[in-house]
Amino acid sequence: MKVIVNKKETRVKVNDPKKSVVVVANPSVSVVTVAKQGPPGIMGETGNTGPQGVQGPKGDTGNQGPQGMQGPKGDTGDQGPQGVQGPKGDTGDQGPQGVQGQKGDTGDQGPQGVQGPKGDTGDQGPQGVQGPSGISMIATTVSDQSFTSITPENVTGLSVSLAADVTYRIQVFILFQSATTTTGIKTALTYPLSTVASFVSNLPLGSDGSSAMSDGWHTSSDDTVTGTSVPAGLTTFIAKIEGIIRPAGVAGILQIKAATEVANSAITIKAFSQLLVSVLS
């Protein structure tokens, strides 16, 4: 409550809109008496609403409020139509080398390429070690020849000339037939005087097994090896002669011979029997 004092009257304002009183003070008296507010009167009737006042000027725009909470994600819309392709952009920088992947399966072999031009001839390599001598002479029978004598006779076509002081390896393959199983073949060969001469004959005797072959040695020129039978009559078998010979200082002829084991029981030497000669040294 605020008190204002002048010579005629003193007004007291109370800062409560419901409490406003006026006090008259006697100027000759130094005491001021304040009256108490009476009870409120009966509320009067509400007056008519006054006319709409003129709209005031627009106020300043207030500060933007804080970001509201994000709402829930909406449904995905339908895909729009394909847009027009834009221009090609600049090539980007090459990325780093990736980790090497696992080796893939080997692909099919491609077609043969066009042959390139022939290259220059290389330098000749060093001389290799000399290999063993190959077959230097071949003698072959050209027709069948029948033998009915028990004395060995020359087989036409199976002979070669040997040089002096040369070492030879001899291989003979005699194709033959016997008239009967009880008639075997005789083999022999003649040759010049030699420093070394040793031969063996392998002759068929019976059916397959440990006793199917007979082996015999030719220890001198015209020495004979005899087979006493064959596995079957009128069937082609093979008799083999192998050996080493070195004529001693003179050349000469090596001749293959054959005979029947039983007189007048024919042994036939077949065409394509062969005598093979290899030079050793």
C-alpha cells in the first residue's frame, strides 16, 4: 500500500486491484486513519461486447523452434520410370590392386596359332657320346627251301661278307616247318678263321614250358646243333642263332646252314627268315 499526503487529502493506493481505498486526513492532525475496504458488491450485468479493435501491426518473426522428432518411415513408393541416361562421366582414378583370387580351372586349349617365321639356326651343339652300332647288314630268304638230308646245307640268301679285324654281333631268325612232330631241325654256320667266334642255337622241341626249347653251342665253324622234335607238324616255328665273331686278319663269308634230323623227313626253311649283322668295333 502506498500513501500520498497533501494538505487537503491523502490518497492511498493499494497495489491490489481488489483493494483500493481513499482516506481523508485532517490536516491538523498528524495521524492518518486508513479505512478498511468494505465487502464486495453484487456483480453487475455483463456489458455488451465492444467493437473489434483495429488489428495491430505484425510482430517480429520469432526464433525457429527446435527440430522435432523424426516420424516413422513411410511405405516405399512405386519405382518411377527409367530416366534419360546422363552423359558419361570422367573416368575415375584406378583403385588399389585387389587381393588375388584363387586359381581358376584350366580352360580348353585354344586353336593352333599360325606358325611363325623360322628362326635363325642355332650353334651346333657338342659332339655326343657315340652310341652302340646299329644293324649294318641284313640278309633275307625270298622263298621256301626244303631240306631232306641229315647233312647241313647252305640256306640260300642267309650269308654275309665279314671284314678282317672287325667285331660283329650275329643274330639269325630261321622260320621253318617240319613234316611231323618227331622230326627236328639241325642248324650250323661256317665262317673264316677268327680271333673270337662263339654262337648258340635255340631250337623248339615241345609245347610251352620249361622243356619247350633246346639250347646248343656252336664252338667251331660248321659245328651242328640238333633238335629232336617240334611242338607240331606243318606249323611255322622259329629257330634262333646268336653270337659274336671277329675275323683274324682275313675277310671271309659267314654262311647259315640247315638240315633235317630224320633223313627224307623234310624240314622247310620259310621265306623272310633273316640274318642280322651289327658292327661292334
